[in-house]
Amino acid sequence: MRTSRAADLLGFVVRGLVKHPDQVTVTEVEDERSRVLKLKVHPEDLGRVIGKEGRTAQAIRNLLQVATGQDSKTAKLDILD
């Protein structure tokens, strides 16, 4: 299965933030209007991805929004625990 550029970008950014980059997985679920990127990281790295008061997660969501701005489908991020 081919991943989108948004999923590749998400994986690249998150692997740079975490202590266990080999355990970062990004799965993609699409419907007719949007795509949902589901991010799974090592439990120890969950706080690093979310950040204080969710600031890191919000920055990642903003980056995805900008990266997919020209696409017909919006990208949403779900961080799985």
C-alpha cells in the first residue's frame, strides 16, 4: 500500500522527536472528504509527541494542514495510546 506524502511527513517529523523511532507507525484511513492519520508511538514517547498542554501535537497538526493545503482531502491526526 502506498502512503501519502502527509503520512511520510508525519513519520519523518515524529521519528525526530522520540527516543524509540523504530516503534513509530503511521496508518492512514481515507474517506471521500478526508484522511485520518493514526499515529502510534512507544508509550514512553507519548508525552514527547503531545507536549506541554498539547503544543507539540497542535504544531504537528498545523504542519499537516499546511502540507495538505493544496489537496482535495484534509488530513486529521489521531494519536493512539
